[in-house]
Amino acid sequence: MRPHKYKVDPVYVNFRWCYSTGSGSDNIYLAGCICSVIIRSGNLLYTVVEKYYAVQIKS
């Protein structure tokens, strides 16, 4: 249930309230995530909230 933060330039993705399942430090399985995506466009900041299900993130 820890917040997982990943940086994808120029998009910042912040995973909150994520259920992580599986084992190992290489792969993180996220299900039912509520993500707040902050997109930088010039001097403006856009916040997009989306739901992600069954997301696999490889580090």
C-alpha cells in the first residue's frame, strides 16, 4: 500500500493507494491503482487522474 512514484520526462506519474502483488524487486504488479498524472506544458501544470488495473512495471 506504499505510494510508488515514477518519473517519465516530461510526465510525472504518481501511483497512490496501490495494491502490489507478486514477489521480487524487479517486477511490481499493481492492481486497482488510482494514479495522478501531472503533465508539464510550458509553465502550466495539468493533473489527470486515471485508474490503472493489472499494471506491470519493470525497473
